[in-house]
Amino acid sequence: MKQAPRKYANYIPIRELETVEDRLSPFQVYAELRDNTPVRYDEHRECWDVFRYEDVQYVLKNPKLFSSARDRANTSMLTTDPPKHKQLRDLVNQAFTPKAIESLAPRIQDIVDDLIGPYLSAGHMELIDELATPLPVIVIAELIGVPTTDRHKFKDWSDVLVKGARDDSEQAFQELMEEKKRNVQELHIYFTGIMEERRLQPQDDLISLLLAAEIEGQKLTTEEVVGFCILLLAAGNETTTNLITNAVRILSEQPELQRELREHPERITAAIEETLRFYPPIVAIGRVAKETVELNGQTIQAGEQVISWVGSANRDKGQFERAEEFVSDRKPNRHMGFGFGIHFCLGAPLARLEARVVLHTLLQHMEHIQLVPGTVLQPIQSAFVFGVKQYPIQFEGILSNS
């Protein structure tokens, strides 16, 4: 079989995750790789895999050695290095200050109430389709400044942005790349249209902010604005959807945790951090070596791709006591569920806020939350996203608080 070019490494699952069961719970596989081959070269995917916490952190905190630059059709902070990265990040940070994010809490609460309201008396709902997907889409759409009526388009675009190949054949890779290319073209047309409207009539939204901003006397290019919007769409929507779903999955797998958090809602924030460690929305992050470097006894050549497995690092026993257990009040909790270093997820405060509001609201209105019996879970088709396609839940309503 023809080997996959390096540019595909981010979209190819590691061969050890062969079964659906492995992909639904890959952590034992990660543990074996972490113990036996902490830094290894995969000839099939033509890339390096890094599994231990210390090594993953080293890769992610050294952009001078491990670049984020990619040969992609869109330009964003995710695929740029300093100093351009810092300039872009400082600019958009204006809209993501802790105060600005916290001010969204009442609006997020209203959206959550509206989304779950119709299902409380029914005693069941499809968590992903009816809550975990629409919530971040609505929030991001309002922040960027696009109609929430387009949220179904946003969902389709988000799915393609994080999608992996259906198998490891060359044909599957080529089909995926063509689909991603068409996807980005559609997004470019869509956001360019919104930008033209804002140039004529600025509003209180992110696109207007980006169009008005200057870095060292220069306006952002259309590519940079579009790139940021695409980044928000992919990272903001998919990550938050999977954080919420993974948190509820843990609640259903550990019913005693529901009672604990319902009785002690002040612990929800710490439980969300432990969710990011235990079931992180993103399990792998790609980089490219800028020069030849030695890592844990292995020599990585300049130009080779390096995949940092944060999903493995978060279960490293050398860093976390009781690493394979969900410890709801774990402190300290130096997980890398939102990445690490200069590319630490810009939208992390927003994702945390949305997850906090959702868990608090569900626990306030529902008890005995569980996966609908007989449900066969299917993992998301992605090499670096950890989540499931559907998660139907059933519960008993708490009428006294409804």
C-alpha cells in the first residue's frame, strides 16, 4: 500500500486503535504506548507520536523548535508562529477577556433553558443534537455576528473541518482533502459576504472588531479575518460540543457523581477541569519540527511531523495520582485538555462557562441521568477529536426545581 504523505498524518488514526471499542475508550492503548514507545516513528503515517506528559509539554511549549505552520487554504492563529501569532492573539483577546466572557452567562443560561425546556416532561433527549451542538453554535454565531438561522450550515461545516479519513487508503485521503477544500471555499464565500455587509454597516460583533483593527498600522487581510472565523467555528463549536457530551457521559457512567455535584454545585467547576483531563475533547495536536531535535532519546529530523497525544499525557501516572480515576476535586490539575503554550485554546473560558451552565442546569432539573439502554455508541470519525456521534439520555425530572 502506498504510504500516506505527511500532510495527512493529522487525519489518520493510529493503527493500534483498530476497533470501535478502542476508539470509544483509547486510554488503555495510550497507556501501553506511553510505557513501551513514549516517542516513536510511525512509518505508515510518516510522523512521530509523542505520548508522555513531559515530552508532549516540551513539544507544545517550544514553537521555535516545533512549528504550527501548515500548508492550508486558510490562515489563522492556529497555523501561525510568533511574532504574527502574538499580534493576532492580542487583537482577538480584546473580545475574550474574562469579564467579557462572564458577561455572556445570562444569555447562555437563557439559551440552555430554551433548548432543554421541551424535553423535561418527556424524560429523554438526544443530548448532542438537541443541546450540546446547538448551544455553542448559537453562542459563536452571535459573537461573530452571523444569523443563528444558519446554525445548521455551521454544524455541517464544523463536522467537515475536524473530520478524519474513513479508512487508511490513498483514495480515502484524497476524497477527504477534496471535501475539506470545498468546505473551506464555502466558508470563505460565506464569511466574505458577512464582511462586506459589516464594512458598510459595522455592528457590535467580532467581524466588525477585526475589520476595524490594525496591527502595526496595517489592517487584517480578508484571509486573516476569514481564517479566524473558521478557527472559531471549528474549535469553538466542536470542542465545546464534545466537552459537554463527555461530561454528561461521565455523569451517566458514574451515577454517584450526579448526586455529589447536585448537592455541592460549587464543585462543578473542578469537575469540568477533570473532564478535560479524563475525557478531553481533543486528544492529539500536530506540529512540524523546524530543526533536527532529540526527544527522549529519539532524533526527529527537520520537516518531520510530530503528533502530541494530549489524551495520553493527561493519563500519565508520573504527573497525576490515580491517573485512571475520575477525581472530581483534583487539585492541582495540570491537564492539557485545551492544549498548552502559545496555542492554548483562546476559547477555553467560553467553553468552560458553557459547560458549567449546562451541567448546573441539567443537575438542577434532572436526576438519574443515564444513556438510553441498548444504545450503541459510535465514535466521531476523527484522528484527533474524542467524542461520540450521538448520546441519547433518559432521566427523571425534578419537578420542585422546574
